[in-house]
Amino acid sequence: MEICVDSIESAINAVHGGAHRLELCSALCEGGLTPSMGLFKTLKILKMMDTVDIFIMLRPRCGYDFQFSDLEIKVILKDCLLFKNAGADGFVFGALTSTGDIDIDACASVISTAQPLPVTFHRAFDVATQDPIEMAHKIADLGFKRLLTSGRSPEASDGKHLIKVLIETMKDRLIIMPGAGIQVDNLKDILVTTLAREFHGSAKVLKKYTNSNDPKLQSAYKKTPIYVTDQDIVKKLLRIYKNYLKLEYKIRYT
């Protein structure tokens, strides 16, 4: 169970809920950008974080084209090296060309800089235009360890059948990790349909501000809501996942 977080509060809640891995970002409202080094280093000194891996999102700006200039790639590689030297456990990255295919050079440079740490190819895959199976093979060939995908649909529940095909096709070559819109009420169906062994979610709820009665502030909060990971939702997701693993084991070996 990988939980994506963009604040220290969300990270702590995710770990208290039982998350196995964190995808650390900033600005999840923008789909997740590179986090601050201060946030990462603060988390690393917390004893509770010793139980989880922290993967760093490498994405220097918002926008869903995932086409990066040479200077932007330099920023990405510098961030990768800084976080690697600071103790990151892995990275999350994806880049596309103007034709909607994988940017081989950009991805290869990130894989090389991150070594020996694992790199996940993120949902840039879901806005690409090339054949998904061919792209998955390219991603594996480049050295990525995981592919985070919603099955080229807005949410993983809608793309679960493509996710299943990807898992069956890639087998031990590439871990396929469903993500996007995963909730307590749809996780079991996604897992049972796809037979995924990992999944990705935010387990987020709207943060409540009860400390201010100022109408102007309340109006501002409504216009720019803040979401935070809820540890109880993480616990519920984990319970569903554990029950699924028991069911899968029973099907496979009895």
C-alpha cells in the first residue's frame, strides 16, 4: 500500500494507518510536484518513518504534457541527486515526447542518476497516445521497476481491465500498480479483477478549519480547499488489502 502525501501531517497519518510506502510530493492538487528538501529531511528524522520507504516525486512544474526542456531535465536530475544523497528510498518520474511516446533520453538519464534506487514510471503513461502494451515494455526495458496507472481511464476502477492485461503481460518484468480514485468502496473490486499486488492512493479527506469564524477566511477555504490523508481510511484500505491477499492465497494454493 503506497500512499501519496504532500504534507507532514498527511505523512504521519499515512504511517499511523499502516502505509508500507509513501510517495512524497508537493501540491497534490496539481497532480504532485517535487517536494521540498525540508519536508523530506524532517520526515527522515522521525523514528516512525523508519518503517516505511519514501519515494520522491520528480516533477518540477505543473501541467499534464510531461514534456520537459533540457533545462527542466537538469533541474530534475539535480533534485534526484540531492534526494538520493539525503537518503531517499526511490523516485517517481515520467516524461513524454511531443508525439505522446516515452521520452527515452530523459527517462534513461533519471534511471542512471537514481541508481541503484528504484524508479516508478507515473501516470504520464495514462495520457500517452502510444500502444499501452508496447509502452509498458519500453518502460521495463529502460529499467523502471513499477508503473503507476489508472488503466488510461480517469480512475483505476474504470481502467481495471487494461490494468489486468498489463499485469498478465508484464508478469515479473514490471510491477503494475493501480492508482487514481481508489477508495474503500472500490478497492476490493480493483484488486480481485486485476490481481494486483500493490496499489496507490491518497486516502484523503477535506481538512476542516474550526478555529476561525471569519467569513472571509471561510470563503477562502472553500475556494482553495486543503485535503489531508486520513489514518482511519488508510487502516480500512489496509484491511481490505490484507483480506484480498488471504483470498488470493486461498485461490492459488487450495
